[in-house]
Amino acid sequence: MISFRSDYSQGAHPKVLEALISTNEEHTDGYGLDVHCERAAELVRDLIGVPDAHVHMTVGGTPCNVTFIAACLRPYESVIAARTGHAYFHETGAVEATGHRIVTVDGEDGKLTPALIDRAFEEYQDEHTPLPRLVCVSQPTELGTIYSKAELNALFKKCRELDLILYVDGARLGSALTCSANDLSIKELARLCDAFYIGGTKNGALFGEALVILRDELNDHFRWMIKRQCGLLAKGRLIGVQFEALLDGGENSIYYKIAARENVTAEIIRSGLSALGIRFYGNSPTNQVFPILPVSVVRKLEDDFFFYEWAPERDGVIPIRLVTGWGTTTEEAEAFVSAVGSLL
Amino acid sequence: MISFRSDYSQGAHPKVLEALISTNEEHTDGYGLDVHCERAAELVRDLIGVPDAHVHMTVGGTPCNVTFIAACLRPYESVIAARTGHAYFHETGAVEATGHRIVTVDGEDGKLTPALIDRAFEEYQDEHTPLPRLVCVSQPTELGTIYSKAELNALFKKCRELDLILYVDGARLGSALTCSANDLSIKELARLCDAFYIGGTKNGALFGEALVILRDELNDHFRWMIKRQCGLLAKGRLIGVQFEALLDGGENSIYYKIAARENVTAEIIRSGLSALGIRFYGNSPTNQVFPILPVSVVRKLEDDFFFYEWAPERDGVIPIRLVTGWGTTTEEAEAFVSAVGSLL
Amino acid sequence: MISFRSDYSQGAHPKVLEALISTNEEHTDGYGLDVHCERAAELVRDLIGVPDAHVHMTVGGTPCNVTFIAACLRPYESVIAARTGHAYFHETGAVEATGHRIVTVDGEDGKLTPALIDRAFEEYQDEHTPLPRLVCVSQPTELGTIYSKAELNALFKKCRELDLILYVDGARLGSALTCSANDLSIKELARLCDAFYIGGTKNGALFGEALVILRDELNDHFRWMIKRQCGLLAKGRLIGVQFEALLDGGENSIYYKIAARENVTAEIIRSGLSALGIRFYGNSPTNQVFPILPVSVVRKLEDDFFFYEWAPERDGVIPIRLVTGWGTTTEEAEAFVSAVGSLL
Amino acid sequence: MISFRSDYSQGAHPKVLEALISTNEEHTDGYGLDVHCERAAELVRDLIGVPDAHVHMTVGGTPCNVTFIAACLRPYESVIAARTGHAYFHETGAVEATGHRIVTVDGEDGKLTPALIDRAFEEYQDEHTPLPRLVCVSQPTELGTIYSKAELNALFKKCRELDLILYVDGARLGSALTCSANDLSIKELARLCDAFYIGGTKNGALFGEALVILRDELNDHFRWMIKRQCGLLAKGRLIGVQFEALLDGGENSIYYKIAARENVTAEIIRSGLSALGIRFYGNSPTNQVFPILPVSVVRKLEDDFFFYEWAPERDGVIPIRLVTGWGTTTEEAEAFVSAVGSLL
């Protein structure tokens, strides 16, 4: 069996594992107050070119999103997000669990636009309606699509106009940064939002995401928030150690290399299937591929490959989702294309 | 100035006020544990024909909705409601404040259908998504429309099928029960849902809504919930006294008479404007009327009448909302029709 | 039966009721945005001598306390209160329901002191412990005792030193202001705290408390908070109308007269029992009296009087609580003293 | 420098690290639905002798505690815990963040007793007070002390009598199970509570705690709760892999060996200091040692050792806390004793 089910189906990239092994016997302080977390934060600040950015090592994507959102909002404030976005779609109401509404809009290809933000504001009137205060987007989106520099710039401008905080979920940020369709560097990203995170879990780490907060007032007492939201890891240095390994070298780091490689294997599948005449659900240029396949083909592929069906069958076809990870090989990608070719 | 802004712009119906005056000097226990609340509950049970229904006197619509919803749900469970519905649209996120998502669907004419409930379930998958557990509808809806007996029956059946609690917000229940289009008695309503409330505030009371819970397990420790949600009034008997006055006589009570009269004055406006060729926003047969009027007419009407604009101007017309209350007179309703007639 | 069970066992003082009757037919805007609420707020500002104080008409003590506390705190912040205080003792965890801890201290005679606040801070260390941010006291306390001007001044100074918000629950503020032991005027109170409320429910109103916020930043979007916490009454003017009646005339208003009279009847009981050699639980100079009586006497008194037992029997005696209200007569107070006298 | 600051200052025990390395390239499903988590759960069930126990791999102690507590309670219910206990003392109000009060009692030597539970119930009366529903204790306690079999049995009996859920935080359970003063096996523990966790973080794991739920109804939709509380790790198998390594062999597993060794090094310190005439704060027989040392000694020890001061200086002495971990050596323990000896 070959797995394309997710980019978190294997452990850590070997270099990350090595870093954990080589530091294993060290004694450090707990809860992220250690030299590895500090060095990792420094690497992040260098990479994004913001010397005074606040960086926190968080355990995973959901706690990172929820803690930041809950820290930013007063009780009557709400979040704007795409109805297909992860924060709404796949976090079991964890944002609402902190007492805040997510106002959903129907994104185009998974993405928000200034017009959609305006539309969310049509629901807002006065003290009888929650006040939107934060816009949550993903780069790439849950559908693998990416914001161009111009698109993010327009979003950020709209957010400034409406006094909204712009937060970017970067669970697969590496894949966005290194895909051929991308025109947005991480330095530019850091100037076009108020906070974002650099995802580790789906880019070679065992776990961990590096949250970057770009406005001082949003960082106030943030460690209290992490603890209160149950996200302060005792051996916090583990996340720091992993990000040291991932980000050493900046844009030449293994973080970028892992991501680029995920994109290469995804592109093999994408172009291979495309050559076979297969169409796709959405327009992902990143490490998620959503081919729409005949049901009979899908059923046979299940014998040799793991993947998710992404939407219910309709008219005899099903969109499936394939995700490549740090360990996915060229051969595995080609094997999938061949298998489809032989089944058509 | 004549006010059609709301059915809560005046105090109490004279009979309700009299009841408050005549009982004012009595000493009773606080927090709703008094003979008036008990008698009011008994009147409710008689009216709905359910001798063992649980009845609670609550301070207002928002606390009633939120307390019941929060009492029913486990932390990971969510509510299904129309995006135009009051619980989503006009309660400043008070439901989400208790930690629960409202999954919105785009109701037709403000109403939910079994198909829309199924659609809400398309978002539900497994432990990564909140589990819908309660459906919240209003009778009449925020747009003044009503569910027929067949429609509510179909909703309730769908709820039973999906193990959903069906809750009916009856802020203006009287108007629904007494309008000419209605085919659903309160006795039938009480058999086609799990809980509902009989609205007092918009039907002649100073304040107060009588919550009716029709399943024992949903009533467990409910008074603890009311207190915890800040809704236990010290002089709780005030609500009991008002509902005693309102419901004495059952279907011949002033509750029914006030509502019927609200509908009569609304109908004068509706048929009068209709005769003038005016069209309406939605299809309300109750005490809310939503005529679509030329902007110039609206601007002149504002000199003599209070009302809300219900949606932004489009193509030179604006839908406005007129609401009749217990004190609205035939003359006031006719004056509005005449005014429009003279302005067209 | 004569009731001393509470100061909320009867309806409204006749003058308050009259005001409700005389304004009943008026049409006003809802939700507290009306001329009566505005006039009531103006009367409050005059009374306290703070022309720019923010005043909100709230439905009851619990919603007032909880809404203000939740509005002031960031998620990781906590409240300091006496373990015997109302916010901890009798609100079913309504503060914690908003996500905040109450750090309890064992008050002396129900009261906090600067030293007790320091003791609460001994639990606070860093991001592993919630940060105390608001001190909640009552004037008078749950045990009927009052803070002197010097005591409140010391508390406020300590709060300023530790960057704590000082909030005073004034459910029975009238009784404190008008009792013979008091040396603290309402004008002084308004300079020695950050917010307080003037209680209506227990001082002649049907319901309603006037919240006074003395720092602009604590008032930010406060009406959104009231609505989100389910406390925005549709016919909000009802509270305004009552406070207009209560506060007209300032220190010569019926608010002061009602309170003074409650104290007079309480004092009849207190001095009468004292003359009989009865001791008291605590040291209340206000409208609550806590005599410690032999069990046999208590059992017989129950035939003619309503009251609460305040603590379990110990050594053959029980502390009971007697409360006088706006309607309590001199004769009723004397009847109680006589009854005890005849039973000893 | 030698560190006695915590049992989480180093990485994983070598055998645990090996297990992570050897499984690193495997593809598995995410979120704990994998063969390693299943095997680890099976090892837990074997070890405790409860074939149908529910076992969940959780990320850390705080999320484990908070998720279980929030899953058990209805909104108006509260927790009873020692004021010195971890859930109250060191989790930044994370329990209250879910809307529930912790009712604190002053434990004796960190421990609860049936009498203290009764005392907590003295605060409970009716719908005006939160209903205690869960008792949270630690084995060992925050002060290193342990419950004997008889003591836990008495607690459990009291909990059954009052319909309370008994939950045992086992962050350092290994140390309790293997210390010489212990008479309570893990099989017995599993029969004397409703849920507990087997701590990994402080017993040789990188992170992770195995939660054991012993009543079916408390496990209902528990994975939804974990996700909603932000605790569902994408690469969930990491926790399973570690517990497979830790628990293989049951009472002969490295889990027991690591813990026993932690106790041995702690005992070297304890008996060594005792021989020097040093007294201790509390009565810990586990891997935490709390010697009370002269200030001057403490200041000099700081040059060579890391440890926490546990309470403020009083009368010239300070209680400090020393904790031994999986990597603490006999030599390190002896070095500390020698250092103290030379400084007295």
C-alpha cells in the first residue's frame, strides 16, 4: 500500500529526528523557555526579516489557531472565515468553544476576497450583532489554492480599512512558498498580515508550529493564553529543536527543501493525470491534488493506495484528495499515475 | 408620530398592569417559587393539554433561547438555524458565548425544511466536526412567516430521524396562532416539538416568556441553568402574575385577543397597501408587514411614522418593516395606508 | 404570617408603581435607548457628582455583576472576592461560566482588606497562574456589614497599587448609605472605586440595578456585552422609569427614604432583641439582622414568621436572618421582638 | 551545573527514543487511530486488568485534565480539588476556562479526605450554588505525598455516596507506584476511581499521558471532546509508540524501572540530608524532595545546582524542591548531599 492520505502519515524528516536525538540528554528549562526555542525564534525572525517579531512554539495547528484568536478578541467579537476553511470546517467548534462566532463566507476556490469580507459585514449592524474583528485565511487554503501577493495585499488593505486583524494559517506554508505558481515570499507575507504560523507538522516535523505575531499589542500576556488554552508543552524545547533543524539556512533550509520536494511529487501526479485527460476539483498548485475520477477507478485504486474521498459521488465520478509528504517518492507518485492510466 | 417600530414600544396591556397592581403588596418567595408562577404554569399546561409539561418563567427571549440551548448540548454539539433567524442574527453571539456553534442554512422565506437540515448535516463527518444536536426555529419566523402543521410535522419527523432536539422560539407565537393563514393549534405545536416558549414581551406583557419543556431529561437541573445563565429574577413572581393575566381563559384569554388584534391592524395595513399595488418582502401573514416602497415615499413617511428599513435601498425601493402591537389602533393602521396612498 | 425572608418579597414601592402606570401607554424605542433611561442616568450622574460617568440600566444583580466582570477581564485574568461574598456564594458559578476564576479569600466579617488582597496575590506567580485583575466587594456585604470611608479608601489604594479594578456590588447600597454607622456618601463612593451599581430590586423597584462605570475604557462596547450576556431588556425603559421615580430629588429621593425606613425597622428588631440579651452573628448595621436564637425558639417562631436559617445549628442555637423591605412596618418589627421575648 | 529542577528537563529515555526512531518511516493514519495507539491501549488494559477500559493518548497533563473534566460536567457543575493541587494551582485557570468552578479545600499534606469533601459540600445548597460533581486528586500529590489504599478507598466510597466522579491525575504515577511507602497497585487504583492517567512526560517520554476512563458513559464522544479542546495530535501515533515502549512488560516494563530509579536517586538525597539533620516540607516518599535549608546554604547551592525555591523565606530558612528524572544519576544525587554537608 502507498499512502497519499496526508502529509502527516510518517514521523519526522531524518534531519529533524537527528536533532532530537543529538539534544536528547541536555537539561533545559521547560515550557519553551530554553535556548533551542530562542534560537528557533531567531531563525524565524531572520527568515522573515522582522527583528522584533514575537515567535511562539506551539504544539499543533488547532491550538495555535484557537489560542491566537481567543487572545485577540473581546467577548462580543467574531471571526470571518471561509466556510470551507479549516478553522470552521475541521476543528469541531474549537473556536466557538472560546465563546466566539465564526462568520462564514463562501470562498471562491477556498479563498477570501475583499468583497466577501464586505459581505460578512452586511450582517453586522450594532449591539445586536457580533462585531467582526479577525479574518482567518490559510496559505495555502484547505483546497490547496494560494493567495497571490496582489490578492493578499488587497485583503490586508481591506482589513486595515475595517480595523480587522488578518491571521494566516500556514499549516502547509512551505508548500505554498515553494510551488511554481507562487509570487509571495515569506518576507512579504510577514508584511501583509498581523500574524501567521509556519507549519511544522505537515512539513517534516513530528509536531509543532511556529506562531509569528507581528503587532506588540496582540502578544500581550500571550504565554498566559497558551497555558490557559492547555497548549504549553512541558518539554517545550522539542518544538524549538525541530524548528532549529528545519529553518537553519533560511530559504536554503530543509524546510524549503522538504516543501519543494512535496510539490515535485504532487506535480508528477498532477501533470501525469492531466495528460490522461483527468480534470481536477479546484485549482491547487501545492502538495494536495484533487483529481475527479470515475467511481469504478476509485474503487480499484483503493486496493493499492490510501487516499480520502473529498466529496460525495455525483454523476459517476468522485473527487479524491492525494497529499504528498516529506517521504513521498517519485516512484510512488509515478505508480499512482500508471495505476490510473491502466484503469481508464 | 405613530410608531410601528416594534411590538415592544409600549408598556403592558391594561389587564396585565392591573394584575401587577393588585398583587403588588403580597409577600411571596423569590426566584419563581411562588403561587403565581405555579398558577401560570398550570394555565400553560391546561392550554397545551400536556399535564406533565415543565414550565419556566423566563425574563426575555434571548436568555430563554440561550439557557435552553446551553442546557441541552454537550460541549461538542451545535445548533442548526436559519441564517436569517433571530438566534443567529440578532443575539450578538449569545449562543456561541456558551461554547456552541450555530450551523446556518439559508432558509426559504425564513423557514427551515427537512432538506435544509440534511444539508447542514453534509458538514458533519466525525470527531473533526461539531455534532448538530438541536434545531432552532421561530413561529412565526423573523420574516413573519409561519410553519403549517404539515411543515412542522415534517421538521419534527426529520429531527426524530437524526436525533435532533426541535426547539421553537415563540416570541410572537400569539400572532402565529391567531392569524388567518394558521392551521396549527398550540396543542398540536406542543406535540410537534421538544420545547417552545410562549412569548409575553411582544404580546402584552412588560416582559417575560413562558418556556415549555416537553421531555423530562431536557429539564434536568434546569433552574441551576437559569441561575448560572444570570436569568433567575429575584421577584420572579412578576412573570407569573403577568402570565396568569394573559392566559386565564385559555384560547379565550387576552393572550389570544391581544394577538388577534395585532393581526387585525397588520392586516388593515397589508390589504390597504396591497390595494394600492404595493408588493411585499416575503410572505408574512402575522403582525409584521414588509412593504417595498419607493425611497421618496419612505423619506416622507418618516415625518409621521416610526418604522425600520429592513434592507438597503436597491433600484429605488426599500423594504421597510411595520409591526403592530397590543396598543396599535385601527385608526393608526388606516392612517398609514392613507399616507402611502397620498404619496404615491 | 409576617415575612422577613427578604427585601424582594413584595412588588414595587407605590411611587415606583405609579411611574410605571403613568408611562405605560407611551411609545419609546427599545433596549434602553429611550428618554426615561437617559433621564435616570442623568439623575445618577447628578447624585454621584460625576458628569461623565457611564450609566447602564441592568435587569438584576447577577447579570450586572457578571457582565461587568466579563467585560473587564482578558481570558487569563481572575477576580478576587470574599468566599462569603455573593458573586462566589450565590450565583451558581455564573462568573466562572464566562471563563474566569474567582480567587476566594476569607473575609473578616464579610469584608476584604488590603492584606487579604495581598494574600490572594501569593497564589499568583507567572504564566502558570491566572492573573488577578478585579476585586469584587459588596456595600453592604452579604453579612450586612459596611466599609467605612477609610476602609474603602485603603482598598482602592491597594487596587491602584496592584493595577486591580475595584467593583462594588450595591444590591443594598441604599441601606448602607442611610444607616447610622455609615460615614461614606455616594459621591465619595464614586471616587473610591472603578464601578458600582445602585441596587433597585431590594430598594423598592420591581427589578433593575443602575450600573455606574467610572473609567471610559471599561465602558468600551458595553452594550454589546449586555446583549451577548442576555441582559438587554426589550422594554428597557421599564428600568429607566423606575429609577427616575426612585432617584428624583437626589439624597431626598424615595430611594434614600425607602432605605432609611428599612434600616429603622431593622433597628427596632436589633435593639429589641439586644435588650432581650440576644447576641448576633456578625455586626450588621443595615437592613439585615442575624440574631442567634435557641433552636426551640426558632421552631416556634416559624409558625408566625418567615425567615432563613443562616447557618447550621451548633450547641443548641441557630443564627437566623431577618431582612426588612420597603413594605415592612414598625408593627411587624415590634411583633417579632415581642414574639421572641415571650418565647425565651 | 546539575539540574534537579524537574523530571521534564531532559528528552526521552533511550528506549523510548529508539522506538520513535525505528517507527519513523511507517505510514499510519493520523489522530491516534493507528496500530501503535491501539497496542499501547492494550498494554494499559492488561496492566490494569480491566479489559474494557477506554484508553486515550493525550498530549500533556493539562489538556488531559481539562478535557476529561469538561467532558464529565454539565454547565452548572463544579470540581472539588485541593487548593495546593495542580489543577487549581498551576493551570492558569484552564478548568475555569471551560466554564466550571474549582471548589478548593485546604488539603492535609496536599491530600483530600472524605471530611474535606463533606466540607466542600457545605457550600452547596440549591440552584443558587454550583453542584459539585467531580473530585480531582493527584497520585502523588503536588507535594509528593501519596494516598494509601485505605485512603483512596475511603475517598472513592465518599464519592460514590455523594454521586461524585473520582479522577486521579497521575502525572508522576510511576513514582507513586514504585516508592517504598506505597501499598496501592495500579490494578487496585483502577478499581478505586472513575478515571486516571498514566503520566509519560515525567516518566521517560518526550510527551504524552495515557488517559484511562473506567465508566462507559464518561467516554461518550470523547474524541470529539479531545478535538474541540485542541488536543488531538495529527501524528497521534507518536504517543502510542512511546507508551508501547514504556509499558511493554507490564510491571517489569521500563515505565516501572524508570520510576523506581527516580525514587532511588530521590531517596539518596532524602536520607543523606536527613542524616545531616535537615528537616523537610511535607512528607514526600516519591521523586520530589523538599528540604528546608538555611538561606545562606541555598544561595551557595545555586552556583552548582538548578532547583526551585518552593515557598518564601521565613525565619532564615527556605524550603526548596528537588526532583529526580529518568536521567538523574546516583553521582548527581550524592553530589548534592555532599554539597549541603560541606555548607552547613
